Amino acid sequence: QNRATFNWIDQGPDNVGGRTRGIVIDRNNVNHIFAGSVSGGLYESINRSSTWSRVDGFEDNLSVSSLCQTADGNFYMGTGHSSDQIGGFEDSGGNGYGFYKRESDGTWTLVDGTQSWQYINEVVADDVNNVVWIASSNGLDKYDPSAGTIVDVDAFPSGACRALSVSKDGTVLIGHSIGGGQK
């Protein structure tokens, strides 16, 4: 009976776009940080995370899954991610729209040929070989920034690459695929 007169007061949050899946701190300026959220887009801080600003240009693609920075200072972003297994249950994934590079003028551009990539689970910079490894629903790919090309690495013929790590010396690459095992 007392619940009939109970009034809810909205305490927020009212401006949260989803969990953060990608964070990268600029190796050349620790005050400069990018953070990407699953359904809220890309944000940037220039004061060591005291304040954040939304990066414009991604209104049609808010699903940021991973960020990295190569040794030459360039930033890269993957969008979309496969559903995660949490406690035996799948949560929802998010469709993306490819792989992006941050240009010298601060704008982010889609890398040609990746616009059909819906799920990029991780992007990892390999500083020794100056490439970006991409774990996606397509499997494992390698982006060569100097040539501007994407190379399909046929390591996961049976499925998506869901997790990825590269050793500091660039000699060991570990990827994981559900149903495809580790390579």
C-alpha cells in the first residue's frame, strides 16, 4: 500500500554512453587521452582526464571497441565488437563500421576496405614491425601504415579472432578464436 505513493527521483546517470572498451594515453603527451565506449562514441581529454570532450564525426558509429597508438605517434581505432561471454551468458555486442586512423589534422578517417567490418575486437600496435594487428570477425589482419594496406593473415580460417596480444619485441603474436583455438 505504501508503494502506491512512492515517487522515484531520477539520480542519473543521464549522459553515459556505455562501458569503456578502449583507452589510450598519448605516449608523447600524458595529458592527452582518448577513451572509446561501446555505445557512446569517442572522447578526448587534453588535461589528464579532468575534463572530456566528445570527438565529432562518429554519430553514425558509436561502438568504439579498441584504441592503440604506434611508435610514430599515430592513433588507430576499431569499431564494433563480438558478443562477450560473461558467466556463461552472452551479452550484446555492437556493430561497428570499420577501422579508423587519426590524421595529422586531428580528424579520424575510415581506412579504405574496412567499411564492411562489423566487429573489431582489438587493435594492437606492433612498434618493432611498425604495423597494427587487428582482431576481428574476419579473423586476423595486419595494417601497414607506411603502405596504407590491410593484409589478411590466414591464421583463423574457422572464425573470428577475439583476443590479441603482441610481445614488446614483436616476435610473438597470440590470438584467440572461439572454435578456432589459439595460434
